[in-house]
Amino acid sequence: MEYKIGKTRIILKTGDITEEDTQAIVNAANSTLMGGGGVDGAIHRKGGPSILEECKKIREKEYPEGLPTGEAVITTGGNLKAKYVIHTVGPVCHGKFTEREEKLLYNAYYNSLKIAKENKVKTISFPSISTGAYRCPIYNAAKTAIRAAVDFIKKENYLEQIRFVLFTEEIYEKYAEALKEIIDEI
Ligand code: ADP
């Protein structure tokens, strides 16, 4: 499914984000930036050790206590097709989604888009942040993700493509439902 706002296409698709050819892909990291399971593990495995080396430097220089939830940093993409990986930390939801989780998840998407623009990235892919191990309800997370994308596009008419690369058909359906609802509100 696709929807265009200004010059930016929002694209929903199923797939493995490590295969995407956008200029940047986003990693649903944890605050240690030292790798983990799920999409984080897949990105480090396929991208190779240089990504972890850069993450270690970022920890030392900028975030000795770890990357706070909702913030984002950028490294190169190592052996990936993508030139950059943007690492962000979504909230841990444990199944609940109050204003707090919503705001933190919104910030994770919005700050990733900001850092993309700062690095002249025009095409970017996101996974469904916080809906795996961090257990945010998928439909709520999808609405928040798309709302952040739409808000950014309206403010900064810069990006060409924002792809949401969803790992299963079930997650895709929830994102499609959320996008339709947001289109109706625009
Ligand atoms: P979090 O800790 O933020 O919840 P996870 O990696 O556990 O992160 O899960 C986030 C989402 O990423 C889940 O929907 C999961 O199915 C999905 N996912 C896992 N591997 C990949 C991949 N290679 N490409 C795209 N999505 C993936």
C-alpha cells in the first residue's frame, strides 16, 4: 500500500528490512547500542562488525549512560545495501500504551526522520519499532508511527520515500488499517 503527501511516498510492505535499498534503514535498538535480538540482531549480523564499532564510539563520546528512549543516532551501514543505519530506542510497553509510551514511540520515529534529513537521506525504511520484545500493541504503535511520519512530512517537505517494512502479514494489515484511518483524518 502507498500514499503520497507532497513529494513523499509512504510505502507499507512486508519483508526483511536488512534487504532494503533505501539510503538508510532504522534499527529498533536498545539503549546499550550493543546489539540484541530481533531486528537489531539481524541488522548487526548482516551489516558486519563495523556498525558495532561505531556504536561503541558513540557510547563513549556521546552517551556513556546509553541512548535514552526516543532518541536516535546514526552509523554507516557496513555491508548492508543501505548507506546508513539510524539506531533508535522505542519504549518498553509490556502490552500497555498510555500517553507516555505513545510520546516516546513518536519521538523515536520523529527523531530518526530528523537525523535522516540532517544527513541528506531522502529514502528511509523503518521496522515496526517496539512491537516485538518490547510488546507495544501493534495497532497503537502503527498509528503512532504513521502519525509521526505524516507530521514530519508536513513540516519538512524533504524526503522522497518512507517505507515501513513489516515482518509479517499480520503486522502489515494493522499498519494498513492505521494508514487508512489517518488518510481519512487528513
Ligand atoms: P523491539 O525490541 O523494539 O520490540 P524487535 O526486534 O523485538 O524490537 O521487534 C520489532 C519488530 O521487528 C517486530 O515486529 C519484529 O517482528 C520485527 N522484525 C524482526 N526481524 C526483522 C527484520 N529482519 N526485518 C523487519 N522486521 C523485523
